[in-house]
Amino acid sequence: MTEYSQDHYFHLIEQLLQCPSGSEPEVLDQHPELLNPTLVKTLMQVATMMAHQDNQDAAKFLIYVARQLSKELGLYPQISQNEQV
């Protein structure tokens, strides 16, 4: 398995922030090699940094992308209706 530098992940996050709304899946699909837990971690780190810089909208967006990616990668726990009671 190939290791990717943080710069690869930062570049992908920059592309996500700059792409037109709704085209995020296409941007992610162009980089399947980067869709892994490291990207999720990096998304959260950048979101935290943006929140501290009062860029709440970008932070919320990146957290949303991280959560969706976590679900797709099986990293986010799925709670069934029976467990919610």
C-alpha cells in the first residue's frame, strides 16, 4: 500500500472547498487512493483549524464530508432502530 503525504490530502480538501456545490462526489471519485481513514482524520484537523479561524461554514462542511466518508468506509457506527430505544 502506498503512503501519501499530507500535501495530497490537503490538496484534495482544497479541491472540495472550491468545487461547486453538489460536485463533491465527483471530486472524491477522482482520488480513490486517498479515500481512507487518514483523509477522515485530516478533514477533521482542517475543520478544527477553520473553526478556530471563525470559518464555521467551511468547518461544518468538512465535518459533514468526514462523517459521510466515515460511513462509506465503515468507520462510523450505524445504530439500528432497535438500539435507539
